[in-house]
Amino acid sequence: MPVPPYPLRGPRRAISWTAAAALSAALLVTGPATTSAVGADASGAAVSAAADTSVRTNQLGYLPDGPKRATVVTASATPLAWQLKNAAGAVVASGTATVRGTDAASREATQLADFSSYSGTGNGFTLVADGRSSHPFAIDAGLYKALRSDAMSFFYQQRSGIAVEASLAGAAYARPAGHLGVAPNRGDTSVPCQAGACDYSRDVRGGWYDAGDQGKYVVNGGISTWLMVNAYERAGRAGTAASLGDSTLRIPERGNGVPDVLDEARWELDFLMRMQVPAGKPLAGTAFHKIHDAAWTALPTRPEQDAQQRELHRPSTAATLNLAATAAQCARVYAPYDAAFAARCLDAARRAWTAARANPALIAPDSDGTGGGAYGDATVSDEFYWAGAELYATTGEAAYRDAVTGSSWHTAANAFPGAGFGWADTAALGRLTLATVPTGLSASDTARIRASVTTAADGYLSLMAGQGYAVPLPSTTYVWGSNSLVANNAVVMAVAGDLTGQQRYRAGAVETLDYLLGRNTLDLSYVTGYGTRSSQNQHHRFWAHQADTSLPHPPAGSLAGGPNAGLQDPVAEQQLPGCAPAACYIDDIGSYSTNEVAVNWNAPLVWLASYAAGPSTGGGGGGDPVPGAGCAVTYRVDSTWSSGFTATVTVRNTSTTAVDGWTLGWTYGGDQRVTSAWGATVGQSGTTVTAKDAGWNRAVAPGGTVSFGLQAAVTGANAAPTAFTLNAGACG
């Protein structure tokens, strides 16, 4: 499938919304079109539309071992001298910038100042060039830990069907539960269909409000859930799962023995499964596309004060496959913590897959945009590929493998769109899963899939290298939700770094955060509460201080949609004509096409913040590794059924010497019998098992990992082995 024809599939929604237009007219903020942001300082007070400084940095700061670059806007063709000063004003590093010429997306002449070699840490650094000083910033290894927490808190505060507690979110953000049928709400506990969609009602409470409105959409919830759970799955491989473990987030479920990020994702997963058409009804197993008010909700409206009728919209194949994909991922990742819930997820995934195969052309139309976003998607072959990949990675079953390998997306060169993957373009998610989760695909096929990830990442690095602001986005694709595309492309670079160990990919992923946090043409952090100048008036029904001063600004960690050259709302149309693509943004509550928040925009921010907050190298599987003198092993059961199971085994080289060729051994305590394996050659004699490298994965660098999977039969207890040997030496 070609790159989506923006803006047709790029926008999150197409809105005809007179209430917003009327409000926008009262909220217009004047300012020059070429410097179009109206931001706020750390206190929330309005700041000038023009950038404060020509020296643009990540206003939060930089990692000590990461890239440290700034963009200097200048008409000078002569390389400028720069100085890095500490909080006391002392010069701690200096150098000469590199002339970059005119940046196409911003139309600004730029130079690049690179101070990556500086290894000091602290707060209050500034970069000075051409007589101008940047905003202050930190250099700190723990820089992104707070952002990880705040970006996750966004989802708790977007929950439907539960009170948001002051003790967890702060007094300004506390509110009663919305849409539980308490007057004036009509509730989500018994929601009828639109006329002609069905003749019954469904309990579809829970889940996340999608964005600034109070609708709930399966296709957008699907990709958001996948990114959040994938962040945990990736952290497990990297040995940093504890950072997303139990009692790490501000949510009600903390302390229940389940990683908090999975608790949060489960709030949406439960809703997604409630959206599945029940057995005995027409289109059983499919998923309703969305649920929202019959007409657009007025702004502002607190969730518990919404008195409109809620409606289910007819099922779609795209929604059904989103359910299949995320529920299959759930079955794999949640199994160690709640086997019953994982089994329920797998059952829902299987039923959704079967229903989608039987109903492959239930297309959600672009015209269904009254009261909520349409999320129309006429091409669902990519969703079939993604769902098939997740089911295969979880079950190892041949039917799903055949669906994956038989899909045109399996070998397509454009599975990773140049503009970035998104809710309507999900083939990349299938590729990322197949590249990182051990499966029974051949070694050559797996290598090809992994190479496609690095090829895409190389393309994004090339884009960054040719720009003045190092953004992994073509200058022609600043569209609705452009910041999410930027973040999604950074996820691909990060995965490429995990697969190869090459630091240039990690550098690209981390440097992408610079753009989101202030190193951009607007000199503005798009993340509320992060940076000297940050977005404060994102479009939202409750976080609506600009419309009603009794209501709060969006909480810290909320990512604005970002520049949109389409100018698809009244505020943007009036205030931003002629804007450079990267400057088509205004921090106004009425500018829903540039300044709304959304779950699928904050989800990749969660992924990236979690990635940047952890160490740059590492490995391991999903649970607590078994330590040894030179290696650590994680043995994780991924899925179980009455007569068997699948498992992933991950070995980390904890020594200072590279391993070149490996054989792992262990002994089962029951009647487990390995029947197949992938990523290794596995043999068994009695209860003793040996797994030998597959050739392509024989080398394991110090600190590196290697993983393989297996399927086994079992009739009795299925206790995990507790001792391993690596090349005949004790490993645990």
C-alpha cells in the first residue's frame, strides 16, 4: 500500500463542528503567520507568538551519553562560535557550528551546534551563539523519568467510567466518574446502536476517552494499547521492566502485583473486548467501530456532566482486527500475571480473527463524522497482517503463520511509511512484532524482517541529517497529528538499535525528543509542563482553562498534535495562512487540527520516554532473570492450553567476553516435551533439554542477549526450570 494520501487518511477526524467554530472566533490570538505558536511559560501565563531565542534546544535537557545538539537560526553564512555555560555562567565547552542552509520545513536558515562530547551533568546549562542564549536546560541521566510517569498519567486521567482521584492526579484534575449512567449522564452501561446498526444495547463502559472529545474508538484505542504494552514488552527484552513494574505509576491499581503499565492498558483492553459483538447476534465476533455522543459535545463539558445520548456505530473489519491484534498481544504479555485474563484475551482474539476473515469488507466510512471522528479506513490488508502476526507470535500456530507469510505486506517495501505508521497504517506493527518476538519463521525470513526495520530507520536518520531541526518527518507531511508520526518513527529507530546494538539508531530516537521538547522553529515544547515555553491550551473538554478559568490546563505530560499544514479548523485558517509547514501550529483551544491531545499521540511519547529513561544497552526476557557468573536466563511461558504451551527463553551475556556459538541446557521437573522450536535447534533426552544457536544468532556481545522460542506438550505440572548451563558452564 502506498503512503497514505494526506490529508485524507492523515487527520484523526473530519469535524463539522459549529460549537467549536463559535468558540474559536472568541479565542483568536493574533500573531505573525511565520512564527505562529502562542505558547505559555512554566507558570501557564501566555507568551509571545514569536520565538524567545534563535538558539533552539531541548528545553528539558539532554542525556549525558546521548546526542546534544542545538539549532541556531541565523542568516550568517559563516560558521558561528558557540559556548556551553553552566548555571554559574562559566564556559564549560565551546566550538564552532556547522552551516546547514535553509531548512525546508521551517524555511529558516540554520546552523548546527553539536556539544555531544561534553560529559558533565547538572541543571541550568545554556548554549550561547551569535550573542543569543538558549533557554536553560539540564544534562542528567534521569532526565526522562518524570516524563515517563506524567505521559502515563495522561491515560489514567483520560479514563472513562472511574473517578479520577486527587491523591493520584492532583486536586485540579480530580473529577467524578463519567458515563456510568449517573444523571445527567445517560451512561455507557447500556448503549444502543445507531439506527440500522443493531437492535440491542451493550455495556461498553470503561476505556479511555480518545482525545479532547469523549468518544471511544476501537481503531485508535488499538494502536495506543499496542504501543503501551509493547513498551513493556520491549523493556523486558532490555532488562528494564522494573521501571514499568508494580507501584511505579500514579494509578489506583498500584500494589496489586501486576506491572502498572499493564494495569493501565487493561483498562482499555477490557473496553475493547466489551465492543465485540456477542455470540448469537448478527456479525458475532466483530467489533463495533466506535461509541460517542449523538452530536458533538459542547466545549467545555466535564465528562460526568455530558447529558447526550451515546450511540454504538456499526462494526468494521478494521476495528475487529484491532481487537484481534491487541487481544493476542495481551494473551502473550499478561500470561505471567493473570492467566485467566490472558486466556480471555486469546479467546477474544481468535473469535475476532475468524469474524474478520468471514467479513473482510465491513468498511468504516469517512462520512460517519457526526458527534465523533469517522476514523474511516478503506484498506484493511495491513490490519490483517498485523493481527495475524500477533496471533502467530502468541500461539505459534500454522494457520496464523500462513496468513502472515501469505500477506503481500510480509515482503512489501513500504510497510514502514515514510511519513510514519499510524492507526490507519498498521503493517509496521506486525513487522516490529515479528522482528522482536521469537517465532517459528525461518532464520532467513526473520533476518529479512529485521533488515526492513533497520532500512526504515536508516531512512529516518537520513531525513534528520538533511534538516535544520533533525526531525524524522518529510517536510511535505506535517499533517494532523504530525507529532505522533514523529514519535512513531523514533520508535522504529529505537527498535533498530535494539536489534543491531548500533548507537546511531538510539541517538536518532533520543534526538527526536529534542524536537518535541522545544528544538523546533516555534521554540516551543509541545509537551505540557516540560520546558520554559510549553503548550498549555490543548483542545480538550475538561482541561479547558482557556475557555473556563475554573477548569485546569492540560496536565503535565500531554502531547499536542503539532503542526498541520492543512489548516483544518477555523482558528488555524484565520491565524496561520502562509505558514511554513513546521510552523502551522497555534496553542489555542479552538485549534483542534493542530492542538488537540489524543491517546495515539501520547502512547508513542510513553514508549519513547520509557526508552530514554532506561539504560542504552541491556537484555533479558520478561521476568526475573536467573543470575550466573557469566550469563542470565529468563524462561517465560507465553501461552498455555490444556495439553501444551509456548515459551520464550532469553540469554544475556553478563560477562566481559563475547560468546561465539552457544548451547543452553536445562532440565524439566515434569513431563514437558518440546515439540518444535524457532531461533534455535532444540533437542531433548528424557527431561534434559539442549538448545543450540541457529547460526545467524551465534554471536552474543558482552551485555547482549539472544532469544528463541519453543512449543511443548505437557499433561501435568508445568514448573519452569530453575537451573541452566551455557556451553557446559553453570548459568543459574
